[in-house]
Amino acid sequence: MDYDVIVVGGGNAACAAAVSARENGAKKVLLLEKAPKAQRGGNTHFSGAIFRFVFNHADEIDRFVPDVEEEYPGFHAGVPVYPKEAFTEDLMKVTDGRSDPELAELLIDESYDTTCWLQDTGKHHFELAKSVMGIKVGDKIKWPRGAIVRTVHEGVGLSAQWFKTCEAMGVEIRYEAHVLDLVMNGQGAVRGVVVRGEKGLQTLKAGAVILASGGFETNPAWRTHYLGQEWGHAKVRGSNFNYGDGLRMAIEAGAMPWGHWGGCHATPIVASAPDYGKKELTDKTNRLSYPYGVMINIEGKRWIDEAVDFQAFTYAKYGGLILKQPKSLVYQIFDAKTMHLLEPRYSTSEPYKSDTLEGLVKQLNVDHAEAIKTLKAYNEACGRGGPFNAAVLDGLHTEGIDPPKSNWAQKLDTPPYVSWPVTGGITFTFGGLKINKQAQVISTGWKPIPGLYTAGEMVGGLFHYNYPLGTGLMSGAVFGRIAGREAAREAAGGKARGKAPKKAAVKKKVPAKKAVKKK
């Protein structure tokens, strides 16, 4: 046997699996990354690196950001806790109740402990995701529930640290290693891979194989087949190496397709974004502050309720809906009242700007007369309920127009007016493989395929139609950790058992004693 465990992929889930396999006794672990070293990291490099996890007390955040109260006075009193019930509610709400209940419960139950593991074993460093999730109200920062912590330097930092940890733990890494097929023995167990690399074709044997090579978002043929014609020319936000290789070879080996193969994570991005993710841009093409303005298509019409919920629960769905609009193009419009609420990523491209709505509209590639009519009707319908409060679903809504706007419906009446052209960018696909609680891949005969595990975007069943921000990376870490542990056990001659490791201790910051001044 060449290796104990072979991991296919190079993103968050793959690295988590490789580190976990080493941690759990696998002496020889090989990570096969299809990309060159300069382009390593899959979609992880392009992510905002936010992790959504359960916490029942505000001070459970302290182990990740120990100086939070000093930096943001009142944080502990103001941050909403995020118990298991809240995470479950959010996941089931955005997936229309279709998220696989067994996998969803496992993801949620393991989310906090796995984030501790990321810090302790993965050596990751964390910060509050202020630029994306924090909303300033007066002199206070208001935080949404659940998704508030990210790794330092976002996806760039997350990816770089994973590779540092892999190398420090003795994981062998090969770049430009394109895995083509799985190797199975006479008993139907997966015991290796066929890989094309600098030495040509090689067959590498292993005690177990973990597939964590992402979805098929880069593959235009599969996108068109599974998602629809409008996805054929979709811009890819992240890696240009995710063609569904892992899914193909697993299905050819008898794996069961599972989950929403007609769904994906697609977010609003600036229309001038490149066709594939550029490492220097990372996730800066996102344009997610649309709830505080309006979106019109090239016909000059509003086409959706921009503010049915916070963007964390709509953005992954709205990107796909934008692609279905004429020319896959819409315009986000804001006035001066809400400019301070726009996330910093908007500053990476110049908007159209004018001191009048009419002057702004004339610059846009839209039906000008219809657009003016739409914006006038919107202004006349605004201002019911409220008052305006960007930190909550404020109920400031429209009446008498379709589609309505359910929250934050302020008039566009304060110059200057600005607009960004936006399209939809695909991030990852939801269709995957069926797995059990040990991350073993299940065959179409409803039994585990010995020696084969999966994690990350290849896990099917968790996400349908939509997903809550920060859940994808959390899933990759949770199931990557499990897959690595169970693959190491199988490679050592045992069977996947699913016994979780000892829970991480909650590290609470101990406040320094203040000196007592003598009178």
C-alpha cells in the first residue's frame, strides 16, 4: 500500500480531512491538488471565510476573538446567541425544509466543537466579520445571529493556513495532480486512485480515499444539463478547476447521487467581473447590499422583493434569479441615505452616479421610460410601517406595487444617486453524493462503499434552493474532519465507527485585575 489515506482536492474540506486523518493515526497521507501551486485552494481561497456555528452564551465567542469587548464595547450584551434550534430554523427555512435531517443535525451539533478544532488543530486565527455582517446603528455595531466570525484575511488566510498546517503535520501534497478514476479491489472496496501528473499516469494505492474536490460549477456542459440553459454562460466566482471529476468517478463506482442537482449557490456580482475567479480579487466582486436599495432589469422593471430577509439568507438564491433576467443583467440603485450601509466591496468598482434619478437612469442600459415609471411608483408606495432600522427586519414596506418590498423601503429621494450593474456568479453546486454519519459514500444499493468517503461541496442533501451564509465552509470542516478520522480508522484495519472525539474546552477570557487606586 502506497498510502494510508489519499485525499482528492485542495480546499477547506480536503485540508480538514487530511489533517484529521493524520491526527487520527494515518501515518502516510497524500493530498492531490489538481491546480498548480499558485492556484491551489479551490473555492476556499475566494470565500469570505465566515463560519456559522452554534453558541449558547456570548462569552463562547471569546476563545476566537479574545479582545472583542475591548474593540466593540457592549458586544457580549448585544450579540444574539445562536442555539441549535436557531441554526436548525435558519437552515430549514432557506431550504424549504428539505435539508437532509440526519446530516443537518450532525452539522449543527458539531459546528462549535469543529470551529474550536479549526483553531486548536488547524491553527486558524479568527476575527469578527464586521465588514460584511456588522451594521452600525448610532455608535454601536449590531450583529446578525449565527454568522459573525471569520478567519483572519478571509479565504486567502484560511487557505494559506490550511496548507501550512498540512505541511507541518506531515501531509504529502502533490500539485497538478489530476485524479481520473478510483481503483477498486475484487471485493468492491475503493483502494486507490489513477492520477495524471508530471510522471504521466500513475496508480496509487491506499487504505481509503476521501473525495473533496468540489462540485461541477466550472463545467458548462453539466451546468446547462442540470441547472438550465441560462447557466451556460454564468460567471464562475471561484476556482476554474471544479468540473465535477470527483462526482463523476464516484457515480461510475456506484455512488448514489443525492440532493438538489438542479440547485446551486449563486450570488450577485458586479457585471464586469471576470469569467473565472481571480486570486487577487478573491470575493470582492460580490454586491450584497441590495436590501437597502432597489434592483431593476433592462426592461426597467423591479422584478423581486429585495428585502424579504437579510442578505445572508437571500444572496445565494438571488444570484441565480438574476441570471434568469433578460441578458442576465440588473442594476442596483441606492441614494445618499443608504450609502453608508453598503459593504466595502462596492468600492472595488465605480458606479454610475447622478444628482437626479432621471440622470442616473439615462446612463443605464435599460428602458428609460419604464425605469422612471418604476422608480416613481416605488417612491409613491414607500414608507408604510417602520421606522427604518437597518439592524432588524423593520417592517418598513411598500403598498400597492408588485413586487412589494417588505423591509427597509425608504424613498429614493436624496442625491447623489448611484447604481452598479450586476449579474449572477455561480459559487458551488448543491447536487452531490449520499453519505452516512461517518462520511462514507453510499451506493445505489443503499450500502456504504468500503474505502470511499466524501466531504465539502460533494456532500449531497444539505442545501436545496438556497443556503445560509457561512454554512458551506462549516459543512466542509465538519464532514472533512469526520471523513479524515473514519478513513484513518479503516486504513488501520478497523471499520468506520463514528465515535466523536472529546469535545473541545470552551476557553473563556480571564479579565485582568484592575489596580485599586489609593486615595
